[in-house]
Amino acid sequence: GTTLTIPGRIAFPATQSDTSAANTLDDYEEGDWTPQIQINGSTSGITHATDGSNAGRYTKIGRLVLASAHCILTDKGSSSGSVEINLPFSPNAFVLNHDHSQGGFSSRISNLGSNKSNVVFRIRSDAATAYLQGASSFTTSPMNGYMNEGDMADNTNFAAHFIYQSTG
């Protein structure tokens, strides 16, 4: 179970001790994950930086996930379709008719293969991934449609930040 180790510190067990009590914090975790770009659900031919700069960190408090990633492509491959990034945990089911109520934003992005300069992320309701959605400017172009392979370059890189609820 959870123990008080030093005054002011709480230690959670390595394996979550799940509870159905609504006001009981039963999980806290910090960790790393490797962000990967997918095109049309595939990573075929896609490569990322291997020097440790392509990296992600997360904090999970109960079901709330706060995650940041630095993603650096070295080859976007030859697949076509929507561009997505993987997430460290599967998202919780969304509220009916609000499929994209959880998401993220990019604080820095460069080397896009199109005129897109702003990117937000829409977390999928059926997979541990988020779609990239871009526009040429936040004030003149609506964020309609997901980015596709033509919006990416072989050296696209970005910093991304996500806030969402996980399944457990």
C-alpha cells in the first residue's frame, strides 16, 4: 500500500493499488517514453533521431496525464495519410459527442513540408495516439483537417505538450 516515508513524502507502490473510491489518490508515476510519428497508423520507413534528443517525459497523477515530448524526424518514410504521435498511456473514453475534448499543443515546430506554422494535437478516443492538426496561422486559417505526409519533411521536429485522462 501507500506509505508515508519521510514527513511530507508519500510513496506509492510500483504497481497501482486500484480503488473505486472517487476521492482516493491511488497512483502517481513519473517516467519516460519514446515519442514516434506514425503515418496512417504505420511507422514503416519512419526514422527518428537516435542521439537521445527524441524523447518524452510524463507525470501521471491518478488518471491525469501530463506529458511533454521532443520529436525529431530523420526520415518521414513513404506512407500516406494522417500524421499521429504515440502517447505514453491509452486515453479514457470521451464524453459523448465531444470526441476531441483532450489534446495538446506545440511550443516549437520547425521544418514542416508545407505552409503550416501552428500545430495542435487531438487525442484519439480509440488509440494511444494524437493527430497533428495544423494551420498557416491561428488568426486567418481555421484548424480544419489533420496533417498528412505532405505537411511533414524528413527533418521535421517539434516540442509537444499533452494533457489528458488515461484509462487507469
